Amino acid sequence: MKRALWVGLAGAALFVAAHPPMLGLGGQARFPGWDLTRVFWADLAFMRRVLAGGELPLWNPYDRAGYSFVAEPQSAVYDPLTWLLVAVALVVGSAPAWLAIAKPILLYGISAAGMDAYLRERRLPPWAAALGTVAFILCPRMDKLKDQSALWPVAWMGWLLLAVERCVARPGPRSGAWLGAALGMSFVAGYPPSTFRMFLIAAPLGVVALVEAWLTAADRRAWALRLARAAGAAATVAFALSAAQVAATVSILGGTLRAALGEGEVLRSTIVPSSAVGLLVPQPATGPLLLYAGFAPLAGALAGLALARPARAVALAAVAALGFLLACGGNAPLLPAALRLPGFSAFRIAEHYALVPAVALAIAGATGASALASAPPRAARALAGGVAALLGARLAFGGRADAGAAIAFVVAALVAALALAGEHRRAWIGWALVVATATDLLFASRPVARILQPMPDLARAEKLARAAAPLVATRVADFEWAGRRPGPHAGVRDFAGARPALADRSYMLLYRAARADPTLLAAMNVGIVATRDRKARARLDASPGAEALAGPPGLYRVRDPWPLAAWVGSAELVRNPSEVLERLRKTRGPTAVLDEADAPEDARRRLRGLAGARASVPARVVTWRANRVVLDVDAPADGLVVVAESYDPDWHATVDGTARPLLRANLIHRAVELAAGRHRVEFRYLPRGVLALSGLWLAALAGLGVLMLRRAAT
């Protein structure tokens, strides 16, 4: 445990040292961007905001006219690290950017500690374990962990492999529980597709370990029974940790962009078969560069094929080849053929499979280098010659003599020396090789490491909030004017915000159509629209439905926005979403336009019978919180109350305490049928089964905490 802590601290320190601008060296401090500051930072601010208000972070009303926060895996609601940072945010009273940046730093520490623990479990010498760990955390692919939440689960790769090894070698409920913990933690870390890609590495190595354990077991029957109990414990813990996230995500999946994922999106990649040279030489293009894992790990992997245990070495080589071909996407035949298998067709971004060869080479390189150091003299001399040939190929494909070539020459010399030196010098050479490999990877990763940005500025978000303040009952629409998702940061309800693959398809149709259409924006309860796009500004300038505000250019007031909630006396039923859009464009006040597919037959009959002679009546908002909305409605006749916030099947409505079915109106709005008279209408967001499964998640974390304390005590 102590070694894991020290290695973790070293890994976190190495991450910071690999990015000098983060320390402010050489000028203004610069920090990771992309998912970290555009998505996770705002999510952190939102969680702090709602928890401080006494609610759970289930529904986010500040983005996309509202969306299921708990159902979006990249929110990482079930990641204990997220809650650690939220706890700090609650203590300090805000969620500053540096707090979000703490997450990748922690993840680098977890990555380093886990890989070192796994390689030490393989009985590698300390320098060889350090070599594999450095190759893992410093390769260009892992450098993107700093700003891509898609890679956050990979921090648990080493721990997952360690848990597999121990579960197979010493099966039982405890080792099974740790395996389930590693699986569950990777799944809830922010991007489940990465857990699937980790499985492509762990499964072949697990099969090799199973065969080895079976062949060496003294009592195979007893071993198999213990393994079955371990598998049961693993499945139980993994289910307990991930079931709430799975249930929440599955509940919205059918209506999202990801459900309509096209084959072209799955197969798109900048990596081609000829990019395989990137395994040997860092490439200028970012996609192929992500394949590089260091010269020493590649040399060690080739040595391992000749010297290490054949099954394990061959498995790692096959895993690396599999990952490379999958990363090629549609540029190679493997992924198109694999789309017929479960899992492969569910994820975008084929280049993320570049993770697989990077991890395989880090492990194989450490194992092979250790085997090389203890090789017989004749084999050592032959392998030293092979390293020289590999260096020649590196220099030939590199095309120029530069610092990278010089580093490769030093690394190759150290690898050859490792094979030829006496036993008493191998450890010193091994540690020198670790330092040289770190230098090699730091130099190769510079193009990726430089992807940093100045500390994000929320000044525009604050200006947008001030502009919206007089219109307290309306929404804003920030089309990249303020950026950084001003809703969660400034506490304003934004029609735009983040739009990941799990965004609702109907919302995205409306979003694209409404970017510069004041009529549609007004129908979405938008009172202030902000945009930097010159063409959009020209259209808004020419539109009678919007007027420019004094102050920074790009801010507009939308005339006559719909109220947050209103009673309407009629409903129009149309045949498809496009017709809904057309009707909304022609409407100048609150109405209910429903796609016939969104209303049951009995509801359609009642809606067609509404008189619709009266004007709409705004509802009085009693309570408008993240997960609960309460309205008082004085309905002059039978009709509907329409709420200008996103529909979700897990919103539940009551009228005067009696449950009523929820309808989808105007593509994304919530609507409930209402009889004439005064009514108290309440909406609550209660995802089916998620709260109960969240209790199971808490129980699993508590149980794992007890196991950790008991282990530390012994």
C-alpha cells in the first residue's frame, strides 16, 4: 500500500513536470482544455450548486433546456473521485478551474500506481516495472488523458490487470471483490466505451492466466470452485458499482444521437495501415503519433517474443496488432467486419483503439526487457544485433537526424548493454533505460502535451447572466458567445450548452433550426440570445423578432418569449418532427404541437376534442428547482399546461396530488392534460430505479472501504 502511494505521487508529479506551462514556466500558466474545462468543470460547478441547495444532481436545468445529468456517463456522477472534488468545492464555496484540473492529476497517480503494482505482481525487477509504468503513463495516447474524459477509465488499467492476475492465482470472494471493484471503477469513471477497449487487453491476458493456473493447480476441482465464487463476487461488486449508471443511461439511450449512430461515424479514422510505422517512429500527424509507446518498449516486446513465456508474449503481440487494426477504422478490414459482433458498433472514434497497442507494448516491453537482462550470452548477443537493426530501421524511417534520433540511439545502446552486461550492472543500466525512455516519450509527446490553453475566463458568462437578470423568467441561448457552458457556472438556464452523443435527437433538430431564428427561440422561452457568428448576427439584426442590446456585440433580446409554463386550450397533432418545426415557426404565442407518435391513442382523441377558443394563460411558478417544479394554473377551460423545459420519461406529473401521464409537446417540452379550474401541478424527476441502485452503489463503496481498511491494518 505504501509503495502504491509513493508511486502514485511520483506519477502525478511526473504528469505536472511533463507539462511545464501548467506551472507557469515560460509565461502565463496554461491548462488542459477540451472535455476537462468545457464539460467536466461545468459539471463540477453544477454538482456543487445543486448540492449546496439541498438537491441531488439528477437533472441539469442549465443546459440544453434541461437534460438528465445522472444519465450522462461523462458527468461521472458515480465516480468517487468526482465526489471528492465536489466535497472540496462545497468547502471552498465555489468550483474553481484548478479543482477540475486536479482530476487528471489524480488519475495519473492512479495510473502509475496500478501499472507498477501489476508489473511487480508479474515478479519483474523494480527497474523493469518502472520501465513499463513510464511507457504507459508518458506515451502520447495517455497524454490525452489530461483533457479527454474518454480516457479517464484507462487510469484503472493496471489495477484491472492486477485484479485479474490475483483472482486467477488466488481465487476467492476477496480477490473477486477487488476484480469487481476495478471493473466498476473503470466503468463509472466517465466513458464506458473505454472499459470495453480495456477488456480487449484484459481478456486475452486473463485467458492465458487461467490456462497457466489450470495446468499448475494441485486440485483443479477445488480451484475451479474457488474461481466460481470469485467470479460471483466480482460480478456482484461490479454490478453494484455500475448498475445505477447503466439504468439511468439505458432509460434515455433510445432517443439520443448515439442510438442513431451511423456506420461512417464508427469507422472514421485518420490512422491507416501504413501508420504502423508510428509504432517505431513518432509521426507528425496526431492520429498516428498516438500509436507510439517508446523505442525501448518496442525493442523489449520483440525480445519478449523470443525469450519470455510464449503464450503471454504472443497474446500481447496479438492484442497490439488487434488494437492497431481496429484503430484504422474503415481503412482496414477488421473493424468493418467486427461491426457484426456485440459492442463494436456502439462506439464512435475508432482512433481510441490506439490505446490498446500502447498498453500492450508497455507491458510487453517491461516483460521483454526483464527477460533480455537475464538472457543466455548467445541469445543476448543475437538480440543485441536485433536491437541495432531496429535502430537502423528507426533512423531510416525517421528521415532526419534530430534530438529524437539521438535519444533513440541512446535508448538502443542501453537496451543492447542490458543484454550484454554482467549481472551486477544490469540494475543500473535498467534504471538508466527508464530515464532514457521517459526522455524519449516526453520528447515524442510534445505535440500532444502542448495542447493547453490559458486559464478559462468566465467574464463573458457573467455578462450574459447580468443581461438575463432583468428577464428572470426566461432562458438564454449561448451559441458559443460566452462558452464554457455559462449555465452551470452562472446559474442561468441555457438553451444551448454541451451537446454530446447522448443529446436528445429532437432537441438537436430544434437546436440546429433555432440558432438564428427568433421565432423558434421565443418558443423555447429564450429571452436573451448570444452569438459570435457573423452570419447569425446579420440574420438577427434583420429580424423583427430580436433586437441588439447595448454593450458587447453579439447580445440580443428576443421579443415576446413564451413563459416558463402556460395553459393552452388546444393541441395540434402532426405527423413528424419537421411539421412540428414548421408549426412553431408560424406560432406567435404558447401552443402545444405534438407529433402523433408521442401521444397515446386515447390522449389523441381527447386532444382533438379541445375547443381552443381562448388565449393562453401563463402559469404561476411556485417552485422551480433542478428536480422539482410546482405550478399554480388557473385553467379557463379544458386544455394542457406546457412547461418550456425538456421532456424526459422519468419526469412524473401530478395534478392536485393525482398522477397524470406526461406528454411530449413542441418537440422537447413537457405537457400535462388539465381540466378547467384552479390546479396545483407538480413535476418531479425520479429516474426509475436509479435512487435504489444508488443506494446499492453507496453500500458497495462502503464495503470496499472496509476491505481497504482491513488490508491496511494487516
